[in-house]
Amino acid sequence: MAAKRESGSGGGSILQFAPFQSSVDEGFWHRLSSLKLNKLGIDESPIPITGFYAPCSHLQVSNHLSLLTESLPSDSDEQSSTAEISRGSRNKCTVPGTLYNSNTLESFYTIDKQSLLKQEAKKIWEDIHSGKAVEDSTVLSRFLVISFADLKKWSFHYWFAFPALVLDPPATVVDLKPASLWFSSQEAESVSAACSDWRNSSLTADVPYFLLTIAPNSRATIRHLKDWEACEGDGQKLLFGFYDPCHLQNHPGWPLRNFLALILTRWKLKSVLFLCYRENRGFTDLGLSLVGEALITVPQGWGDHQCVPNTVGWELNKGRKVPRCISLAKSMDPTRLAISAADLNLKLMRWRQLPSLNLDILSSRKCLLLGAGTLGCQVARMLMAWGVRKITLLDNGRVAMSNPLRQSLYTLDDCLNGGDFKAMAAVKSLERIFPAVAAEGVVMAIPMPGHPVPCQEEDSVLDDCRRLTDLILSHDVIFLLTDTRESRWLPTLLCANTNKITITAALGFDSFLVMRHGPGPFSITHDVKTEAVNGLSADMDNLGLNNRDGGQRLGCYFCNDVVAPTDSTANRTLDQQCTVTRPGLAPIASALAVELFVGVLHHPKG
């Protein structure tokens, strides 16, 4: 801050201060975003935060008041509403602050900034009169931030204020000079040693305001502000020291402003020797530090506790009174950005419409999709939209030229050279849509009743049965999305036997079916993986008509059949072999199947 030197009372020049400068770490915005989405929602209540600063440590660069990840409380419900901050770090002097985060950009710009500044200044004023500022001097540097987080664009608008009580008439300064010129050589050596001890102690390293006394024998001692009475009138030189983040040689830093207000109010001093403590690369530097004498005239009405002095402190942005804006979209890893964007809609649902939505349940479930055709493609996309991240698709077909228009995960490139396997092409498509999905493709035919099995393929079919059993056992939810009745028969039996959540979606020309299968046996006392598949039919004896609670048990897709499924593709015309259906039915049925799945997971008896 370039200061114009003017004549003031007492023959000195008006004391002017270098403003605080702010710095916000990227991690702060990430935690604010998480806190907003997961805990705050539309709540605009003030949030207690913690800022950090340290004495100037470079000849040409001032230190900033910084906001870091730990400046904000955690978004975990188990954590306190305030941030847990470790104390005693020499490079992180803590300062209490308040964050006012607006829900809209319009409310951010129309917020009553002067009223907020006055509120924070009142807290400082009350801390001075109550004595709290003497016990915990960090409250003298109290600050506030207003912000708006655009979570769609990952941009953040913000504005800092560092409230300072205005002395009117202003204080004047006499003989401001480097501390190395103010102290004698013996005093300077002792002061440097005392400051080093103070800064190296974990008990005092982050205490930003202190008393410095120098005895007639040149011995320097640093004490807490609460020891003022012990220092008063003992014949020693007394200086009021503070950690100065400013590097300028002609001006003290912003923390001195409220320090002078404290000294005038609590101890009625009108002449104050002050030390702007600064360092050079972590060591006391009395050549960079400043010593001066401030002459204070008691402002009118200053003694009235109820009358808060005028306040200044909004930070300038390149010399203008405007907020700052930062965008993190370009600096973020694309995968991480995709994850944040994908979860945005789901987390916003919890703000008002669906507070009970449990995203952890959804993201942890492993879903097996039997069939990667029209229904399988739609269901996979709907699952990802609901936050499911673990999806396995099983199909042995290849992508045909007729598929891409109806089956949303495929393109023309997947049809070339005979066509890619659907299961593998679908996985690649899901990963392109959302890189964080844990998708797996399985190329395998489902053994079907009514389809003859040649002798030479019997072992292969049995292996497929075992493999299908293993897949069902290793997943939480099974979707039956194949295009023939008989291909659903064996999965239905295996799902009932293993008590898996099973959902069927099936299409007609202008009709569709979406249903949840009923659970199977009441208990499974054996390891299905170690038994021969042909022994699984014995488990059907465990099925009952009632659930454990006495309610009627749900049936399955085949419960109303009076005949076993047969080969539905033999001796059929092309329109009977293909699933000929209205194009709009598959998205509707798929969406309802996934909605049913989400509802089951969130039901108390699901």
C-alpha cells in the first residue's frame, strides 16, 4: 500500500497500514463443495472457519492469510461443526473467521456487506472489552469471507474482509525505522534470542501478539499480553509486538490496527512503542522488522462499550472493490471432474426432494446384467445415473448393423469386421461415458432348457452352468434382460437358490413387464460353489409360500407357467425370432427396472 505522508498531531505522520492479502488453496474449495453437497444443502447459516498466516519471511514478498483444506469442518456427520486444527506450528498462526456461502450468484452480489463487516467488528469490540482478546489475541485478526460456489462449472466467487476498528482522529507515527537501528547491539542480540525462543516453543509459536520488555542490562524478555500488569512501571523498555505479514519498510501490517485499539481501550495508553516482527527464511530479521512509536488521540465516544467504532476492511481486487473468481475446471483431472459431475444430480436430490437417499448403498452394490441388448444397454446407463459403479454385462452375441439405433451403447464401428462381442463393446462404451465405472464384460451363452446339447458339448455347458452360478454368487443384484423366456429359466432358479435381488424386464410389441422375483430358501446351509450343478434342483425343496415374517412370498417370472419353457426360436419367422417392439418401450421398461431396484434397496424390508 503506497502511503501518502501527511502531517498529524504530535508532529508525526499519519500511521498507515499495509492491508492483509488473502490466498485460498484449491483444497479449500474441494472441501467446501463436498460440505455443500453432502451436509449443508440449501442452509446458508454462517460457517466457522480458520485462517492461517505467519510473519513476513521474505525481503520482497508479504505473507498472506491462507485458507487450506483444514480451514473448514469435515462434511462427515461424526465430526464437529468446527474444524479440528492442530496448534503450535510456527508457520501456521491460526485466525478465527466466518464464511457466508450464498445459494445463488444474485444473493452473493446483493448481500449486505457493510452489515456483515459491522457484525464481525462488533465481535472484536466485545472481545476487547471482555478481556478475551488479552487471553486469546488471535481474535484481534478475525476475518470473514462471502462466497458463491457454482458446483456445475466448478467456479467460485468470493470476497475477503479483515475488519479493522477505525481510530478517528487517526494515530500518528514517530521515528519508524528498522529494529536493528532502534536497538543497541546488545539489545538486538538479546531480542533476537528471545524472539527465536518464543517462535520455537510449541506453546507460543502461533501466539501473534506479545509484550517485549528490555531491562537496563539489555536483557530482553517476551511475555503474554495478560502479563501487562507485571511489566507496567518496572523501569524497563516496553514494546508491543505482533507478527507482521507485511514486508514494506515504510508501513506496518494490518494486524497493528486492532492491536492499537486494544491497547487504547484496555490500558489507556496514548503513546505506544510497537515492534513489527518479521523474519527472513525462518529466522528473526531485525533489519526487516520495524520499531516505531504510535501517538493516539482518544476518539470521541470510544469509552462507550455499546458504540462500535467505524470499521473498514474489504479486500481490494487489483485496486478495485470487486470480488474475486476462480475456476478449477481446467486444473482438475478429467476423471475426477467426471466423478464430481456425475454425483452432482444425486447429491442435489438429497437437499429437498429425497433426503433419505443413500448413495453409499448404491455405489457399493455389484450388479449383474444378463443380456447386453436393447434392455441391457439402457439398464446399464440408468444404473450409472443412479450412482452404481460396479456393473458386469453377460452376453455371447456380436453387435449387428441393426443394433446401434436401438441399443444405445453401440456405434457403427462396433459392427465392422463381423461385429465386436456385445459384452466387451458395452464395457468400452461405459468407460468412455464415465471413466470411473468398474465395468466387466463376460462373453458366455446361458444354458437353456429346450435347446438340445450335443454330447461333445456337455462338459462345456456344465462349465457354463458353474460359471453362471459363480457370477450370481459374486453379485448383489441380478437383472434378467435376455430376449427369450428359456434364457431366463436357469438364472431364475439360481437367483432363488442364492436369495439374490432379482429383477426381470421383458418386452412385447406394445407392452412390457417389470417385476421383482421373490426370495428363495429361508437359509442356505451349504456352499453352492462346491456342488455339482445338477444337484441344485434339490434346493428347490426348501422353497416355501411364506416369508420369514409370515407374509406371502413373491413369485418369479415362471410361477404362472404350467409347462416348461421350450426353444422359442426354432421354426420361427424373422419377426418372431427378433424382439419386435415399439422403440420407446425399452427405455421405459429399463428405467422402471432400475427405479424398482433403487426402491427395494431403500425399503426397510428390501
